[in-house]
Amino acid sequence: NVTDSEIPHCTKTHELILDNFRTMFAALQAELSMVMGEISFTDDIWSSESLNPYLAVTAHWIGQD
């Protein structure tokens, strides 16, 4: 069982998500700056049965590895 004290407050959760996003975004920028060729993007937009909107974006490239 999880106690209330073990669940982070919504502002802390928001902060953790943004920190993780910034870290991952910086890593992605560094990776993409090393791409030798083209970067291909695809996207998809849809909504759930309850009309919640979603957007997915993917990128494909060949890295130096």
C-alpha cells in the first residue's frame, strides 16, 4: 500500500516532468547536431473516444554509431 506521504505533490511531479524533458531535449539536440544526412519526420493526430486530443511525432535518422 502507498501512503499519502509517498505520493509527490502535483507541483513536484510537474517539476520532475519538466526537468526530465529538458534533460532529454538537450540529449536529442546533441544527437541531432551530429547527424550526417537527412532527418525524416512523421506525425499523426487523433482523438480518443472521449475526444481527448493526441499528437505523435517521430523522427528517423542514421547516427554515427
